[in-house]
Amino acid sequence: MSPSIILPGILASVGLLYLAVQKPLFWWLRGTPCAPHTGYILHNTTTHARFLPKESSHSFTYPILGLFVSLNALENHELDLAKGWLFGYGPGRGRITGLRSSAYLGAGTASIKDKLQEALRERGFDPASLDDAWLLTMPSYLGFEGINPLSVYFCYTAQQQLSLVVLEVHNTFGEQHIYIIRAVKGWFLREISCLLVLTCSFYRFHQWTIPRQFHVSPFNDRSGFYRIVVAEPPHAPNYTPSTKSVNPPRWSIRIDLLTQSLEDPNVPGPAKFTATLRPTSTLPLTTPALIISLLQWPFALFLSFPRICYQAWILHYRKHLSVYPRPDPHPVIRDGMSGHLKGGGTQWLPATLLERFAMRRTYDFLQERVNELHIGIQLVCGDPSKPTKYISPNNGLDNASPSDVLVVTYSAPRFFTNLLISPSAEHALLLREETEGTFKVSSEELFKKVMDGNEGSAGEASYAQRLRFSFLSESLRGVYTPALGALDRNPTSLDLDLRMIVALLAFAAFDRLEKWIYVLVGARFVPGYEPWKRWDRAIERKQRGDSRLGGNGDARDVDEHSKAAYKLGSVRREVRVDG
């Protein structure tokens, strides 16, 4: 064939591909009415804007590639492309893009829909009413499971009615949380757009205001509220159209972070931050559309974490915002009357090596103590995937009254480390829920009786106890400290003593290393929230006689100085209000 024929054909093909990528010409890239599908590709833009404090105001906009898929179609593999190689659902290697159930709604191998139904059932909703759901999310790319900050489930009944909206939030630490909210309908004019013809699109918008419960950004604490505005999809995933075309899902969401009112912390105050997610174009999930999308944004799915780090650098070093340490997640506790879970946490961080050592030592110690005192102990973890630990005497606990059972509720494995470093029960109680947010007990007296098993120990303090003593601030060293720590139950065992000493030295080393790293890179915590000042913070709040700043970094009260700083928009007010 003559080159004069081949070359123009190649140029024409390249030109058409360029137009398809840069200047979409087809209906399915424009978002005009089309036949309904069970899977879509969304070319999104996300915008984040911070308003408070005024000196740290900042905004940015990025493109994001997302998927909008029916759970039923996804899990029936109806959306798999190129035999699952280009896009597929479930575990598998070698595929370009895909979705895995292990990345959603906590750990486990169950399907996403099964996990969603279980999460609804555990929290008092009827899982049978969930016929299908739209899932808005970001796929994995070349086997890489990037950070997925927000996934949204639009839950529909068999009658194609939107009943619930579930927001699944992930933070950069690997923790997950869900907010389950009921749909409330209202009609609003969405947009009037002029393409080839004038089209007028109407969408239902839903708005809720809910308390914040989950730590996402280190530049905010968990106080305040979310105001969420969501556009309802134009059709259900189980839609059976009576007409030939519907509007494609030009889905959008806006989330405003509202501060607490200065007069009443239970009332929302001014907006501190807003985030929006809007699609610029909608494509059906097909092989050509996905290939074109990946050619247009080949690195978009890799850039979430680098972009987060870059914006954090701007806020911290250029906008001078200090950071809050990561608090333990709010515990998810089962209600004794209804049996339903209270709380939205779905995934916790796994226990560290030091936390696992402290956990084993605590279990062994408590087993010895219940045999001596003939009582029962229940350890209730805030992570619902961890079963309650029941510890009872070896010969049983017959005819026990409630006063003979100590119930300890803790939010995360950090509780066991705090027991490990506490010289006495009195010290450990300083780090309970009212101060550092780690645990609470059903009876302080019974807790002291259990933990102070070495209270009568005399003589020189053990080396492990002297190490614990060195962690304390000067104001705490006057508290009575026994010669042996609660977990130093066998001083005649050299191996046991060495393990405890190594564990305490490792804790001290990690504490100092964290401080040195922050000093080295010039990073700053919000004053009073430095992790290595836990004992200073605990005794300060204890002496103050209140819980003005909650143990999880939640603002509980505001003093007059903070109110004045808040009105001026000062960066310093983040200590009390802005966080």
C-alpha cells in the first residue's frame, strides 16, 4: 500500500484519539441523556477550601478519576472488562484497574454488599431493605490500592427508592469509619446547560448536619459538625426504564466542617472548611471509555497520597497551622438493651509489638488477681471485631453480684501500653477516658484493688519501676508508688524482669525518637497536645478539676482568652476552638 495512503490514515487516527481524549464529542462523554447503565466512569474535580483561621486560609482543586457502580452488577461480574484484565472485581493479580472487597467496610473476605448489610444490621437498620446500591469510589490501579478518602453508598429498596446514604471515610493511618444517614428528599434546580441543545436537569438534593466522630486531618480535632449536601442519582441501579433514556449520574457532594458555637457546643457554628466533589463528565463503564480515561489521566490514581502530603506541607510550613496527634477511635459499644452497635468505626489499627507484649502481660496478671480476689473481669474493646475478654477464677465464679465484676472499656490497644508504663493504679487512672481517652472502668475502687496487688511491697524500687518513675513529670512523683509495678508480678524471674525492662526502654526510645523527628523537621504540635507530654497533660486536667479539653482532642469548653482569639481569627485559637 502506498505511503501516501497510510500516512494520512495514521494522522487521522491520532487526531481522532486526541479529540476523544481532550475534546470529547460523544454523548457519553458530554453527559446528555442516554440509556441507563449499571456502571459509570466519573471525571471528577475536587476542591478543598479552608476559611479558619483567617491567616491560614487556603484552597486547591485537583482532578480525580472515580467509578459509580451498582453493587449487584459489580459482584455478579457484569462490569468486568476484557475478562477482568482491564477492570475486575475481587482478588486477583495482573489487572489494570479493579475493586476488592477487602478495601471496604473493615477487614474480611465477604463481599462489599454483604459487609454493607451486616454494618446496617448491627446498627439497627433492616438489611433486607437493601436491594441494590450505587457505590461511588476510586478503583485500584495496577494492583496499587491508594488512599480512598471517601466512598459513598446510595442504598435503594426493591421499589427503587433511595432509603439510606452511607459515607465511608478512610484516613491516612488506615482507620475506617461510616456515617449512616437516612434520605430526606427535596427538589432543587440542578443546572441549565447549553450543549448542542438546551437541557434543564432537575436533581433531588439531600442535606444533613451530623456531629463529627472520626479523625481525618491532623489540622483538626474531632470537635464540630459536618454539613453534608448530596445530589441524589437520577435513577436507581435496579432501574427498569419506561423510556429509552435517562440523565447520566452527574453526581456531586459538598461537605462543610462547622465549628462548635461559642455559646453552646451542641450547636453548629461558622464554617471552617469545605470540600466538594463534582463530575465534569460521565462515561459508561466500557472498554473504550476506560482506556480513554486512563490515557487522559494516566497518573491520577497514583497521586492521592502525594497531593495530601504536599497540601499538608503548605498548611504546616507556609500557613503555620500546628497539628493534633492521632487520637484513638471512638469506641463502638454494643447497647445492652437493643444489642445494636453504637458508633461508626469499622477498622482499627492493628496492635504493635509492644502493645501485644503489654496485652499478654496484662492478661496473665489479671488471671492471677481474679484467682486471689475471687472476682470477674470483663475487658471490652472499642473495636467491635475484637470479642470481649472474660477473665474469671479457675474454680469458677458462682453467685457473683455485679459488684464482684470489674468492667473495663478501652478504645484501642494503647490502653495496655498505658498500664505497662503506669507505676500504680492511681497513675493509670489519670490516663482514663476523662483525660487521655484510653479507657473507663465500672468501679474505681475495684480497679485499684485489682491493679495495686503490689501495694504492700517494701524495699527498694525495682529497676523497671524506676524506669516508669523517670517517665513522670515532677508533679506526679509525689503520688505513692509501690516498689513493684502492677505487672511486675514475679520479681524472682530474671527472664521476666529483662523482658519488662526491654519493653520499657523501647517505649522510652520511641517516645524520644518521635520528639527528635518533629524537632528535626521543624514540625509543631498544637501546644499541650505533644504525645510525649501525656503525664503533664493528665495532671494539669486533673488539678483543674474538669475536662475542658476532652481526651481525644475534642474541645469541651472555651475560656475567655480563646473566645477573644476566635473572634479575631487568630491562628493561636486552634488550641481551644479551631482544631
